[in-house]
Amino acid sequence: MEEAFQDFPVFLIPLFVFLSIWESIWKAIALYRAGGNKDLAWFILIFIFNTVGILPIVYILTHKD
């Protein structure tokens, strides 16, 4: 089992952590706004798809209130 991770580039771990936090923040903001605006379709799309923050950012920029 240890041999499987021997060639894993360790420098990618901070990148994965950063992208996870980035996605979580944007997703939370977009889901809050979609829920408040009663945009069920957007809420479902944002909830299901992980797009590294792209879909939530698109929603936030196109649905300003």
C-alpha cells in the first residue's frame, strides 16, 4: 500500500486543500443566494456539480440582487 503513494507529488497536497476551500466558499455563497432567490434549478446545479468555483461565480455574477 505504501508503494502506491511513493510517486505521489507532495507539492500537490496544498493545491488540493486550497481548491477545496475555494470551492466550498463560492459554493456556500451561491447556494445561499440561490436559495434566497428561490432558483431551484440553479440550487440543484450548484449543489451537484463541483466546478472549482466556476459555476457558483457565474451564478453570483449573473444574478445580482
